[in-house]
Amino acid sequence: MTISDVKNVGPSVVTIVAETTPVQAQTFQFGPFGIVQLPQDQTQQQPQSQNIGSGFIVSSDGMIVTSKHVVSDNAKYSVVTSANKTYAVKNIYKDPLNDIAILKINPLDNPGNSLKPVTFGDSSNLQVGQFVVAIGTALGEFKNTVTTGVISGLGRAITAGDQFQGYVENLNNVIQTDAAINPGNSGGPLADSKGNVIGINTAIAQNGQNIGFALPINVVKDALNNFNQSGQFNRPYLGVSYNTLSKDVALLNNVVQGAYVQSVVSGSPADKAGIQKADIIIKFGGKTVDSQNELSTLIAAKKVGDSIAITLWRESKTVDVKATLGSAPNQ
């Protein structure tokens, strides 16, 4: 990647800013009857701005992609471009299946300043050792920080989160890189040697050095296509939480391989189909559920409204049910 390639990506990278109200320390004094709490002057509690993450522009009409764990529903946000122009976030849309959020801003908030979208690459043919560049607001302070490295691994499974929001999520099939990714980089782009974005920076390994992770850009492209069809994320939903039982774990516990159901959401398609806690889902839509065919992957391949045949293992017997997939609630 040349300097001009970095300059080509940089203008599309933004900083995500949250408005927070500081918690004012309570004041006490000693009175004749013990400790007395003095009333607080609420007018002195002014909102403060904090840089909490990164993102990148994907359309000139004001669509920005970031990580879902960067933003919550309980704060006001704005984005600051590399040209130091600030835009208020009008709407936040969250993908219920992936660590992806779309922020919508109005370009007319700063007339005369165009929004430059990134160029997407293809994450289906990445190779270990391939050169990459990460760009973002490192440590929530250093905007448009550029770090370089290589793809260190592919197909990793991790638990991602953010120190600012206290949110965690299990992610599969992510890219591992040794390009330095720091808190505040979440949501920023990972680009290849031609300046094409191939991933969205998602997490770092707290106990390691130069071990960072990015969600493949093809997952982001699929999410955007899904969003653009209806203006919202429309994802198939079963309504269970589960643990995948490997062959070794299944043998050790004298059960079958599959997705062990930890809980069932009340009123969900799974609940209506009669799926119960402690069931093991062994087939979904005719396909065997195991470590290679994760239940979440099989669900994602279907559409809302599909009627799916499901085979369960319950108390050493197989049970066949049918579930009509619903639309996943936003998170």
C-alpha cells in the first residue's frame, strides 16, 4: 500500500462521539445530628463529549458503518470526519446477528462538504500473511491513526466487547491481524494493499500483543444489502440461546452432537414449535448441526417466514418439530 492509498481511505474514516452527563460526586458535611447530604446543583452537570470508537462512510447520502458494541440506545451520538466536520447521528440501526451498526447522518448539516464512501474489497479470498492497514481513533484520542501488519489468521471465533459500553458478543469466522488495534479503533476499517476495505475492526486480545480481530467485509456487505431492501435489518430468528456440543463433549456426557438449548425466548418461533430448555437440536432444515455447521449459520441462510423441520434429542429420544422463522428483534 502506498501513501496515496492510505490518503484515499483516510477521508472516509470517522470518529464516533458520545454525549455523556458526568456523575457529580455527592457532598456531605458533619452536622449536630450526624452526616448530612447537601443538595446538588443539577445545573452544573453539563454534557461532555467522549470519543468512543471509529466508523467509515459507505454512502454519500450519510450512511456510516461501525461496530454494534460501540453504540447503545441510551446516548446521543455525533460523528467527526477527518476534515474535522461534525454531524449529529439521526438514527442508529443494529444488525441483530452481527456486531454491525449503521449510523445515519444528514450531509446537509455541513453543506459544501462531500462525504466520501470507502471502496469495498472481497474477504472471501484473503490469505494469511497478506498485508493490511488499520485506521481509526486509537485510544479514543488519536484520530486517523494508521497501523500496519499482516493477516495472522482466518476463521477465528472470539468474544468481542468494548470497554466504554461493557457489551460483549460471540463472533465467528473473524480475521486475525497483528496490525495494532487499540480501544477506540472498534468500527474502523481494515484495508488491503490496494486501499480496499476488507474488514471492520472489532476487538483486541487483552492478554496478548499485536493480536486484533476484524469482521470480514463480505459480512458487512451482506448486512448492507439486507438493510437497503427495507430500510431495516430483516434477519431470520428462532429464539434460542445454545452451546454447540463437540463430538468429544457429547461422548463424555453420553449425549449426541448438536446445539444444546440453554434457554428459549417466550413467544419466539422456537417456543411456539415446542422446543424446550435442555433439548439438543441435531438437525435444522435437514442439515446436521455440529461444530462445522453452527446453528446460527444454518439459521442465517434461511429467510423470515421459512418453515423449517427441526430434529431434537430429548431424554434419549428424537423429536421432530416445525418452526416458522420470525424476524429477529433489534438489539
